[in-house]
Amino acid sequence: MTITMKKPANNDHPINEFSRERWSPRAFSGNPVQTRLIASLLEAARWAPSANNEQPWRFIIGFKGDDTWDKLFDTLVGWNQQWAGDAPLLLLVVGQEHYTSNGKKNDWVAYDCGQAMAHITVEATRLGLYTHQMGGFSAEKAVELFEIPEGNKPLAVMAVGYYGNPETLPEEQKEREKASRERKELKEFVFSGKFGEPSPII
Ligand SMILES: Cc1cc2nc3c(=O)[nH]c(=O)nc-3n(C[C@H](O)[C@H](O)[C@H](O)COP(=O)(O)O)c2cc1C
């Protein structure tokens, strides 16, 4: 039986259904994800835009039960380890910090890697999968465990899988799981004229 928990955006204006449905759960089921679906997630990342088409993202992916998954799990902070243990797929995004063509510093590396990850989240939703990104991990540990060469920066870990049972979560996390999703109003971050002045179109 597939369990789902819907927490659609309470959007003020119409948006595409996958952006509306996407949210970051903590209750993952142990059900494995077919490799063809994982390939689609990575394909979505592949076609993300990037500065100079550098495609600075590199991914390290681990499947529950394998050595890579164990190492990725090891990098997570305690709070994230409390819930991510059932996720069948863990994925680390690493950004190459210099342009391949000329060796110059790429100021958009995190921006571009974030776009690739965002594409994964939307594709995952299309496939009935859930994603939860984590900044709460040790980049130093990742560098050490995966022998990541200098000039490549571990940026975030993502848990991917099917929805599980929220009742299995520790109390505090259970509450967060059930809480409504909140966002700023458009007028708080869309400006015209000068910074801080809400755009008249809002
Ligand atoms: C870069 C980044 C880092 C995050 N780090 C964590 C984390 O370490 N632990 C966690 O539980 N959630 C983490 N999150 C998830 C956010 O808390 C979540 O996306 C946000 O609250 C909005 O909720 P939603 O994704 O369900 O809309 C992170 C998200 C992003 C994009």
C-alpha cells in the first residue's frame, strides 16, 4: 500500500501541479525506488540551466544497504539522522568551484547546483516521489569519506523515496510533519523602483 500525505501550497495564484504538490517530508517508507526513476531525476538535473553551461554539479548517490548510503548517512547531523534512516536514496550534490575551460572561479556554483536540485524536486513529485534536502551535514566528513578533490564543494544532501508513516517519527518531528506550510507574501520580496518597495503588480 502506498501512503501519501498531501500538503499542497496554499497558493494565491495558479502554478503547475508539481510545484504545488512538492513538499519536504521526514517520514520515508523503506520501499526502494526503481533505478529508472532515479535516472529520470538525474536527467532532470542534467537539463537544468547553468552559468556558461558549465554544469558544475556532481552527484554522489547511495542506495540503502550499500556502502555509499552508509557514508552519506554518517555525514548527517543528529537531527537529520533521526528521520533520514528510512530513505532508500541519499544524494550528495558537490559543486565544482572553477570553470573547466579557464580555471577561473565560478561565482554561480551554488546557484547552479541549487537549480539542478530544484529540477530534481519537481521531477520527483511528477514521479510520485518525495525529496528532502539537508544543509545539516558535515562537508568535511564528506570530503574525507569520498576523497573529494580540492576545488569541489559538498553543498547539500537530499533524501529521496516514497512516503512513510508519520507516526514513526520522534514527537517534535511528528509535529513539524503535520504543520501547515508557510510562505512570505509576494509583496514582501517582489520589488520595483527600489529595494524593499513592493511592485505595483502584486
Ligand atoms: C539548502 C536547504 C537546506 C535544508 N536543510 C535542512 C536540514 O538540514 N534538515 C531539515 O530537516 N530540513 C532541511 N531543509 C528543508 C527545509 O526546511 C524546507 O524545504 C522548508 O522548511 C520548506 O518546506 P517545504 O520544502 O516542505 O516546502 C533544507 C532545505 C534546503 C533547500
